[in-house]
Amino acid sequence: MLQTLRKYYWAFYSILRQRREINKYINKYVPKHSKQFAPLRQFKDIHKGQRCFIVATGPSLTIEDVNKLKNEICWSMNSGFKLIDRADFQPSYYVIGDGTVYQRIKDEFVVKKMPPIFYNEKDIKWDIKGYITYPLPISVSFIASEWQRNHLPNFFFKKRISNDIEKCIYMGDTVVNIILQICFYMGFKEIYLIGTDCNYFGNDKHSSIVGYKDDNKLHQSPDIIYNGMISDYKCAKKEAEKRGIKIYNATRGGMLEVFDRVDLDTVLKS
């Protein structure tokens, strides 16, 4: 009994501590919020009615599939920048949301031609020169342990989708969640996912063509990561349906069954 009470005490204490950090963040950034993130306004409905491809970094991703996308509007993420030098691939946009991933890959970030870069301003202090960058107003969220997720009320972990990325954008459990919110803001009507395996249970966590240092180290158990990502995708699907946006999964294999699956080659022929 005493041990259980201690767990609840530390669970709520960590949330209170994070709330203080949130208040500090608000006090620091809210007064200059409108100026700092105003450049994002230029992307409102810039691709209205168009389609795009989000190229994730799951084990199923191959250079052959990436090469097929050279005439499409594509999104790259995290270590996916390596594809620019390794394939016939020039993404239209690049996004990175995890500060830990940024620290792991920034020394390898030597790419001659990069598209506009969107990054999590809260966790990443971008210090690589020579690129066009746009900080994102990431909404601060609670960092929860596996025990907290299993024992605290669900409203602490409710998934959300932003209606205006100039004001805020929600982090979620996958960088694809950030990209989807930007896609909604830009006006895309068809969004195709490739390399979104959602499978962290095997030995290979990412495609071998975009691997990076310590990329197999997980911050949570595979179950927690999987469930968090699926929750993100379910929330995004619900919001997409409200807006009349179609999201398809063109990944070859994997464990993502939230969206209708389509064959990449068939889509590109159409």
C-alpha cells in the first residue's frame, strides 16, 4: 500500500514540476509569439487541393521507392536528409521534432541542397548555418513514464491537432504527427505515407539507408511507442475526415492499419 502511494505521489509531483516548466515557457515566449512564428503564415493553403508524400524512415523504406517520388511534393524527416545524397530525391520540406535525434544527427548534417526546414523550437536550438529554417511553436506536453500512462486519467494524454500552426502545433509520439498538422495547414487534400512501419519490436528500428548513431535505443518500451503513435494517427484520421482530407498508407508492410492501404506504384501511375 505504501509503495503504491509513493508511486502516485511521484507521478503527480512530476506533473506539477512540468507544469512549472510550462509556465516558464509561456512567460518566456508568449509576449513575442506573434513575431517569432509569423513567417509560418506564408504557408497557409499554399498547396490547396494538391497531394503529397510523407517519407518516413521505417525499415521498409528503400532507395528504389524513394527514386520514384522525384516528381512529387515530398516531406523528409529526421535522418531522412541522408536520402538527398544517396538517392534521386529532393524533398520539398524537411521536419525534425526530437531534440535528442537532432543532437545525434547534426554532425552528419552536411547536405548541399536542403528544402525549407521546420523544427521544434522548444527542444532544438538550431545551430547549423546555411539553411532556411522555420521554428515551430510546439505545444508543451507532459512527459510520462510507462507507469503514469497506465495509472493516471486519460485526459492527461489526450491527442490534439492544431487548426493554426502559427499559434501552436502538437508534438505527439511521432514526427509524422507534426508533419500532418502542417499538411492540413497547407491545404493538401491527399496525403500518402511511406516508411511508416510503426514497428519497434524487431532489431531494425529504421531503414538501413538512413540509420544514425544509437538509432536503436528506445526511450520507452516498444508497446508504449506503438500505442502512442497509433493514437496520433487515429486522432489525425478523425481530424482529416472532418476536413475532407484523405490519408493513405503506401508503406510496404509494417503495423500501421489506421489508414486505408494503397500500392505505391499504382498511386504513382495514376
